[in-house]
Amino acid sequence: MVVAGNGKVRMARKLVFSSGHRYWSPELSADENQALYGRWASPYSHGHNYSIFVTVEGVVDPKIGMVCNIKKIDDVVKERIISVCDQKSLNDEVPYFKDRAPSLENLMKFIQSELTAPGAMPPEAPMVNFRLEEMPTFYGEMNLTDTWKMNITRIYNFSAGHRLHNDDLSETENLELYGKCFNPAGHGHNYILEVTVEGEPDPKSGMLISLDKLDEIVSSEIIDRYDHKNLNVDVPELAYKITTCEVVAQVVFNILKEKLPVKLARIRLQETPKNIFEVAA
Ligand SMILES: [Zn+2]
Ligand SMILES: [Zn+2]
């Protein structure tokens, strides 16, 4: 639970379901399906373990010490989402996807419409945001504050070396400022890069951006150029910069903002599990 800042409390609840789906429109040719759905186009199904994180917000009822009984939230999600989708084929057994691609984006639209329908959530605890994870490397979010605007996030990794130093400072000052990170021979990290884009899904593919395209741009612009490299010397835009995670995050954000055909909402760069930086539009 977190305090929302307006005297209310936010409560997040995780629920899970497993569904099958396929990216294939029978009215299109194989080539057209390939062009629309990219490498995931197939007339055969695959599936995922989905996780929904539903956040509701409300005032703590002094009589029960809760915003609302968690069971009420679970019951709504179970009735409207889990019982409809769990262990089912989204394409063949969920009416919402009769005329829509069963993408993460459209599944989010389905969840949003179900959980914000009048009378769905308990009135004392309306949903304010939710996150839907399709894979450990792919999730989406929608929230009330942004009038349920949609964003999706893809997670990438690269390993790189660096050294923190500022040539304008003395050795003593550098050592004091950067400590062990000033080590002349350098060191390195397994970086985790989360790229979040926002917009409306394409009505045909159901996708905000083809993941093939997103992966291709992020890989060619960042991952392939940074992975197993020394950030201070191998990467031109970082050479002679102070390669703190803050600076790297800003540089990555500016590159991707230019290259992506959709709006870049945020990047999150983790240098170590204790150091995570975020740059938002
Ligand atoms: Zn899938
Ligand atoms: Zn470091």
C-alpha cells in the first residue's frame, strides 16, 4: 500500500491468468499476415502467463481499517477478466477478440473497459491504474490520471564497462566524488533498459508499434552499440562524457526519442539493482 497524497490510500493487487492467442487474420494472405504481425505471425496459437496489477484508491474506513475488503477487488477481477480469459483461447473463446487482434494492447483495452464499467469496482475503491504483464520483458500500463492513455514497455539488457571521472577535477577530488568508480582500469555493469512508448494501437494489428520495429530500432541504436563495450571510449556520443547512469539515461532517451516513430514516454535505466534512473517526456 502507498499513501496517495490526498489523504487516500492506494492498494495494488496482483492476479494471474493464462491464455492462448495467435497473430493471424484468416482473411489476409500469409504475406499480409507477416507484414502486419511481424515475426509473431502464425496460424497456430501460443500462450502466456499474464499478470494484472490492479491499483485502487480510497479512504481508509475506520471501522474495518481498510480501503475496502481485498476480496471484493479479487471477485470483480475474477468475474470480469479471469473467468473469461483463463485457460482459454483469446481468439476463439473470448467474444471481445472476435474482430480484434488479441494483442497486449487490446487485452488492456478489454481490462480497462471491464474494470471501469459502472458498478464494476466497489464505489469506495475505484481503479486508478493497472499494469498487465505478458512476458517478463513486455508489459503495458494505463492510468486514470492520463485519462487511461496507454503505454507499453519493452525490457532490454546490455553489459558495458565504464569509469567515472571528470578531467577538470584533481585526482583527490575525483577520488572523493566517485570513490571506487574512479578506478583507472574501470569496471562494468549488467544494465537493464526499459523503453516505454505511448499512443493508440493500430486498429488492424492491435499494436501500438510493431515489436519487431521497436526491437530493431532499440537494438541498432543502443544495444548493439553499447553491449560488451566500454562506454567511455567505444561509444561516440558518450566518449569524454561523465558516464554516470544519469548521463547515459539522458543520452539514450534523446537518441530513442529521435528514432522511434511513436512517442517515447519514458526510459528507465538500471545500473545495479540499487541504482535505477528514469527520464520521462
Ligand atoms: Zn503472444
Ligand atoms: Zn559503474
